[in-house]
Amino acid sequence: MDKKITFHNMEHSDPMESHTYQKLEKIEEILKDPEWTTPKYLDIKLNSQPLHPHHTAELHLKTPQFDLNTHDKGTDMYVVIDNTIDKMVTLLKKEKSKVKDKNQKVETAKTDFGDDKYDL
């Protein structure tokens, strides 16, 4: 999986980067399922405002099956990162259940042709 962390309006921070990678392991754990193909792209953008303590984090996950985005704002960057990743975990679980339901759907002659059976 390609992962990228971008810092905007702030200095690179090794503790913040390691915290982010540690939290991203939740997403990697969900995507380890053999039914899912590996993600192609995971990008998190951390943005700090220099004039006031208002930080944002945006997370973008692109896979062959879907393209998901989450974001959060707040005064503590670590909490913002945690909330953004937690939102993505929730979205991934929903997406996983949708794909699972779609794969378990039984196709029969009736569902293929509709309710009218052999109307001519």
C-alpha cells in the first residue's frame, strides 16, 4: 500500500508521523481481508493554521473498488488525526458490508428476468 503524509503550514514532526502511521494500521488491518485487493493510494494531509489554533486533517483512500474521503477539524492535531482515521474506519466497515452483501446476493432466473415469469 502506498502511504503518504503531507504537512502544510507546519514543520515535519517525527512523533506526529509515527502516531499517524500507527493509527493507519487500523485501516490496513481492515483491508488485509483476502476478498479485498490492496489499496493503491492512501494520502493524509495535515494542515495547521498559523494565525489561530485550528488544525485540519484530510484522508483520501483510493482502491480498485472505491474512493473514500474523510476530514476533521479541531484545536489538537493528534485528536484531529484520530478522528479522521476513525471516520475512515467506519466508512470502510460500511463499504465492506456492502460488498459482502452484494457478493452473497443469489441470482436466480426470477431475479434475472423480473417478476413476470415467461410473459410473452
